Amino acid sequence: MHPELRCRATERGELEGFSRPTEAELVYKVGAQVMLLTNDPMDRWVNGTIGQVISQRMDGSEPVVTVALPSGAVADVHPYTWEITQPIVETGRLRNEVVGTFTQLPFRLAWAITIHKSQGQTLSRLVIDLTGGTFADGQLYVALSRSTSMDGLVLRRQVVVKDLKTDMRVRRFLERGIKPSNTRGRVYLGVCTVGSEKLRVRPRPIEIALITDDGTEISTLVNPGRDLQDARNTYGITASDIQFAPNLRIAWAALAPYLEGRTPVGVDIDRQLGYFDTELKRHDWSIAMPIGSGPTLADLSLADQVLLDAPSALERARAARDLTARQQVQANGGTFLSAESGTGYLYRRGEGPNCFQVGGILPADRTPEHILAEHLRDTIGKIKLDTHVLARIRELEQALGLPIHPDATSTDSPVITAVLIPGARVCFTGAVTDDTGSTWTREDMKDLAEKCRLEPVDSVTKRKCDALVAAEAATQSGKGKLAVRYGTPIFTAQEFLAWADGAMGGGKPSV
């Protein structure tokens, strides 16, 4: 067995804010697989080349590591000095001054590398681990195309639809000059979303609308399967409003006949289509999303941008139609293809049975009422059946003339004081604004729970969580769905804050 080899870096000067390319103390052995982190002046390797340590010797006080390269050659690798510079203006000219240095052997252990770092490499054998999912456009292609053959490729998990991510700008470039054929006209889209843009997630539609150039207007709420954040204030949409709403895949099946053969036109249309594409793939469904036409937000005045921030998707679609007409936008994009999508339903704002609309490819042996009842049975199975929800179910059953959930009974949460006793394990989801206008984050409420002798927990489990506190009782978050499945009581944040006020002897809790 080979002994451990160590090399400690030499650091001089100012290194604050410097991201070290490798460890301050490298620990390695003969036989270790490493990735080289520099471009060799003699072109024997480049940054990202994988090699294997075969020996080490000392040249005075400096270690020299011999590395076997993929080409079959061997090369001596000496310590390398990275310089940390800062810009200096001197006599009216800008120059970079070295303020620090980091000297270390230019490699790191590399039994695995990121997909990004593998770009440009050709590998005869590789194992690809997609456990965490892809998060960048073209990332899956880069990973798979490193392999020279299928025989040398091993997938730790199978590729799924949501791993497929493409940049609409690249598609637009590749499809430039291709004119759509057999177009039925334009369709103007509006979308309201919840959530923010992050590395692995995108905002999810909560309401979408379309307007065709022959005057058809359709809108539907969409269940995003997550907390609604500020949707109540921004759009006037609450968690209770979307309990009966379809997810985007089911809604899209009903929208598809109106979209088929039409070119999407709007403002920042690529962004909107990207939201649809990502959310459909999250539900394991991929469609050929067309290239749209229209200006970006940067092309519009601030007054026009305000119109596109209307509180409903239908108003946004109307604004997109009017703005693109004023700018005389040409419909040069592609068209939505026919979608073999089965059946679905739409659910516009409101609570009555007339808010539902069945659509899609309807089978001849079932009525729209039967189809809607089937979809609602699946939807209602994920809802907490309190008194209000149960009354709505009975109203729908009467209107459809069909049973939806005949055995359902009310599962209102018990009294909060009976559940939140000292030591109770409580999970939190979402944020809330109290009656003083202060915003309580999840962490704020955890801190308050500890002060009230409760035990905050991070997840809803069957045996280790006694209650869930959510922004709204009808929360659509993943934690909320688990609470419904396990029969865990759900209390609103407002109820929790009022309880905490009493538990602290009337001392108003504050953020």
C-alpha cells in the first residue's frame, strides 16, 4: 500500500475573497486519479485533463509529481503560482497590481468531476450520476456526448424528461428563416407565476390565459404544487382558490386544441414558454414548444411594462396583444403542434360548478361530466377535507349528477391549544405578514416556537411531526400534501401567532 503524500500551499499577501483552485493541503497517493488545473505551456495538458499519479520526487524543497496523461505520455508537474491582482489607477492609467499569491501543485483529486468541468473531454468509460438533476441548458447533452460509445457509458439513474433543458435563444438562432406552414393565426399568452428564478428551480404558473386572433379568450388557474408566497396580494389568488385547479399538464390537455397550429406572440415570449416547458417536464411530459415572436421587456417603456404586470393572466394576455399590435410585431415563430394529450380541464377564478371546462381529446363513450368527475377525484384526494371543501364537493356532485367523493367526511384540524403542548414537534412552511405588517419567515416562526417550548422540525413525517404551520390552511406545498396524507393537523401562521401570544402571557410576539 502506498503511503500518503502531502503538499502544503504557500500563501503570501492578501487572499481575502480569493477562491482557492485546490486544497491548501493536498493529500494524495501514488495511483490517485487527479485533475490538472492549469494549461501547460508545452501543451502536454490543459485545465481539466485527468491523469494518474505514478511517482513523486523532491527537487530541493519542491515536490515534483509525475503524472500519467490520457495520451499515454508522462509529465512532471511542478508547483504553480496563482497571482491575486487588483486594479490600480496610476497617472490616469489602469494597471493590475499583484497583492497576493497562492502556490500549490496544480491538481486536485478527481475520482469524479462536474459535467461543466468535463466539457471538451473525450472519455472511453464514464459513469454519469444525474441524481441531483440537471440545472443548465444543454447540460445533459454535454454529459452524454463525452462518451465515445454506449458500451462505455453507465447511468447511475435513468434520464428523465425534466433533465432535458434547451436554451430558446439557441433554438431561435438555429431555426431562423424557417417560416411556419399551415398556421391558424396567432395566440397571445399571459401568465402569472409564483416563486423566483434560482439555480435549479423556475417560477411556476399559477394562472395562464390565451387569446386567439379570432377573439377566443380562455383563462385557468393552475395548481403549482408549492407555497403561493405573495399571490394573495399580487394576484388576489389564495391557496383555497386553487385547491380544485388542475396542474399544468392536465390544464394543457384542455388548452391544446386552442393552441394547435398557432404561433405564440407576446412580450418576453421565450420566458413564458420556458415556464410552461419547465413545469410540464416537472410533470414528466415533454412537448415540442415552438419558437415565439415579440419584443422583450427592454424594448418597452415603463408605462407599457406596468400593463404587463396586471393582477390576472387574462389582463396580461390582452396587454400583450395590444402592445404587439401597436409595435406591428410579425409572427415569424413556429406553431404549436398537435398534442396527443388525452383529456383535461380548466378552472377559471371563482368557486361555482360553472367555473370548470372540460377539454382535450374526448372519448365517445364518456360525457364531459364523467371526465370532470374522474379528474376531480384525483385532485380531491390531495386536499384537506375541511367543512368548506366538503360543501364544495357536494355542490359539484349535485351539478354533475355524479359522485366524486361520496364517503368523504370533514377533517377539520383539532383545537390548536390541544396540539401545541410543551415538546410538540412542529414543522413550518411559507411566510406570512401579520396584522401589524411585519413579515414572519419560516426561521422567525421556528425561533418563536422554541421560545414557546415547542420543538421545530424540518419535515413532515408520519411519526415525528405533530403539526404543520402554513401561511394558509389550504397550502399546496409538498409539506402540506404530506400533512394531508398522514392526517397531521394544519394550522395557519395567523393561528400560530395568536396561540404564541397567549402562550407568552399576552406578550405580543415580534419578529
